[in-house]
Amino acid sequence: MGDIKTRIYWLMGLRVVVVTLLLGLSLAFQVTKGERVETFYALIVFTYGVTILYAVVFRTLSSSEALVQFSWAQIIVDFLLETVLIARTGGIESPFAVLYVISVTLASLVPRRRVGLLTASLCIILFGVLTNVQLYGLGEAWGWLPQSHLSAAESLQAFGVYSVAFLVVGFLSGALADQLQHADVSLREKEQGLSRLTAFHENIVHSISSGVFTADARGCVTSFNPAAQEATGYSLDQVHGRPWRDVFNWHPGQEADEHLGAVPANLRFEVECKKADGNRLILGMTLAPLHEQGQETGLVGVFKDLTRLRDLEEEMKRKEWLASLGEMSAGMAHEIRNPLGALAGAMQMLRGDLGADETNRRLMDIAIREAARLDTIITEFLQYARPPALNLAEFDLNKVLAETLDLVEHEARARPNTTIVTSLAADALMRQVDHNQIKQVFWNLAINAFDAMPHGGQLEIVTRPREIDAGGRKASVAEVVFRDTGEGIPKKNLDKIFLPFFTTKTHGSGLGLAAVHRIVDLHGGWIKVDSREGEGTQFVVCLPRSADAGVRLWHEGREPWKRS
């Protein structure tokens, strides 16, 4: 219906333009000749008035059939007005007979088949009536149609020429209108098909679970589907126009070029980058050139978030390795501990028999002290390899931490230029924990922070509740943060810090952080680590309300001890 309305607008507008040009010019010409121009004035005023009436009536019409009937009414009125004008300006000799041709052409705007021939036939009938009335002098009696100066043969010849012209114009305009209408329908169908196809493709890209992005020939991102936005945390506005290599932190040394040619076809690789919130993101990505009309115009990338999978694989390998190591080492530790105890006892007895030889006595003291230290390391390892069962009870983590802080602050006073800043949650953080083992976690993390600040610094300890979304389910965890201003952890060591016996210190067994991770893991919690060399390290211990809740969170997608 919108199409017929547009055509009616054109019909009314062109009528005003044609009347203004033709009648206006004729009016000016007649005035210069001093002839009467009442007919021109009347027709111009009537045309403008009836156009205003058309516009008012047009606003009240709603159905397509009513609009078509309204169009036909306008066309018939136009033909009648043209007939009056032709009769008043010479009939068969009138220069305005050409207006019939214009009206036949404009009538083709009405969407009906053979409309051109119908209107041409109407013009021939009206013009034939005028010709006969004028030829036989029937209109001279009323004074509005003077008799023609042409002979009967000349009048019939003029009528025949005009009739042929009307028919030819009607046929051609009707045929052209039909062809245009068919072409318009075909074009609309193709546009609708293209729109449906485009929408279908967009729905596929938007519905696919894998992240999809496209980039232009310069390597700048042009599209970013919802899965890509969810995986990376970036919106389309944040990445649009940015080089895709920067977005995904992919900068192989041998391919520093930013252009598409630097990317081989169907390239598959894994890349580690950062999400918008700073967390680690591992992506399995496939790149392929984007072609348009045989030309490479950019590239398309498809990727999956492999972070959870890789974390699970690493955690599984680590647990399998620790289980094997624990079984083997526990037996070895027992076998070592028995002769070590006998050796220490024998050295104690020998020390009493050394007499006054100071050198031998000093060497024996060193041997006894190192044997005791070795026994302590074995004891710690046995506790790590075979930890005691948890003695769970409801405790406020703030109070457990406060008890540990007394010892931590005493240790800080023994170290130069070391300060402690605490910020505890206002409300109680009640959790099902083993009181003594959680105190050991806090103590080990504090000592680890002091060791990372040999020349002094600040240790900030924060407790806070946090709501998380695990697998679409809301859950509450308690976070205990230990943030130091020490030397930081080299990136190459971040994945090793929780392994037993791994240490970069000149002293210590390397079991402190391993024990921390083991205890937190037994409580169903996890640890996040963020460290920058020269700036400091942050350990975040996350504890659920109970160990069972922690296991559920883990299986529903929580990150383990991996760094954030």
C-alpha cells in the first residue's frame, strides 16, 4: 500500500507542475496579445483547489482498493478538464491536445494492467466527440466551441494522427509500466531473499558457540560476535578498528607485518592473552583469508576458550604427579627417618666423648643441627604428602586471621622497615574450616611475603565477601588477600610456585606454598596469584561456605590456583 500512496503523491504533484508550466506560459502569452484569459484563470484556480481537496480526501483513505479508485477519479477529472481546455482553445486546432498524451503517461502510475490502452481509448472518445461537434458546428450555438477552419478531410486526418499518437503512447506507457512493475516485484523478492539470507547468516554467526571475528586487509577488527564478546569480555565498540593481533596478543617474531599476507591460510594455533578484566585467557584459534569476488579482503578468525580445559589438564597432571610423588616419597621418608634418628642419637653420644677438642665439638654440633633440620623437613613433607583429616567447624575468618596476626606482627617487628596494613570485612565471614590448618595458611603466606621483601616494604591483608557466577548459579565466597610490595615472581616461575620443594630462596624447604595450596584445596577453595617483577605479588585465597560447595563451584567453571 505504501507503493500506491507514493504514486498518488507523484500524480498530484506532477499535475500541479504541468498546469503551472503550460497554463502559466500560455496565460502570459495570451495577456501580451490582449486576448481574454478567463478560461486559463479558471482552470488554474480549479486545479489548485481540487488538488487541495484531493490531499484532504487522501488522508482519509486506508485500503489499497480505495486508493486505486481515488486515482481513477483523479484521472477522469483530469481528462474532463483537458477536454474543456481544448474546447475553449480551438478544439481540433488547440495546442493543448498534447495534454492528453501527458495524462495517458501519468495514468500509467496506477497499478492496473492495460491502463495505458484504457486511458488512450478514453482520450480518443473525448477527442472524437469534440471533433464531431466542432466539424458539424454543434458547439457554435452555445458560443464555447467555434467551428474549425479545417476541412472535413483535414479534421479527420488530424483526429487520426492524434488517435494513433494516443494509442501508441498508451500502449508503450502501459507496457513500460507493466515491465517496471514486474521488475519492481522481482527486485523486492530478491531484496527480501537477500535480507533473509543475510539475517540467516547473521543468526548463525550470533548463535554459534565459538567466537568469530573478521578483520579488514589492514588487520583491523570489523566484526565480533556475541560468543567472542562473552569469551573476551570486550564489546564490539571496544575492539572495532583495533588490530586483531593486539586484541589477542599474538605477535610472532617472524610475522610482524600487520597485513593479511603475513597470515597463512587456515592457520591453527593457541594463544594466551588477557580478558577485559585482566584474567588469563587461553584460546584455540583458526584463521583463514576472507575472499570477496576472488580478492582477499581480510581474514576471519574462529576461536574457542580453552582456559578451563588447560587449567583442568594442568591440575590433573599436577595431582597425578603429586599422588605418585607422595606415595613414593612417604615410604622413602620413613626409611630415611629411622636411620637418621639412630645417626642423630649416636652423634649425641659421641659428642660427650670428644673431650676438650673444640674443633671436633663444633663439627659435631653442626652435624647434629643439620640432622635435626633434615628430620624437620621430612616431618613437613610427610604432613604434606599425607595430611591429617580436616577438623571442620564454623569459624569467623576475621577472628582466625586476627589470632594469626599477633604472631605475624611479632615477626614483622624483627624485620627492618616492614609494616602491616589490614582491612577486614565489617561483617563476620563464617566458614566451615579447620581452625589450625587455616592459621597455617595465613602464617605461611605472611612469611612468604616477608621473604619477598628483604629490604622492607608493606604487607597489606584484606578480607572481603564476594559474589560469583559459577555456571549461571550465584554463589558467595570469602576472599583473604595478601598483597606485598616485594620483588615479585618471575613469569617463568608462576606455574611452579605451588610445587613441593620448588624454591628460589637460599634457605627453606620449598614446602610452604605447596602446603598452602594443599590445605586450601582440601577446603574446596582455590588461590589466585598475580605478580609483576619489581612491583610485588598478590595472593588471593578464596574459600566457599563449605568444602562441598567449593567442589561444586570447581566443576561448574571456577578457575583454580592459576594466576589472574
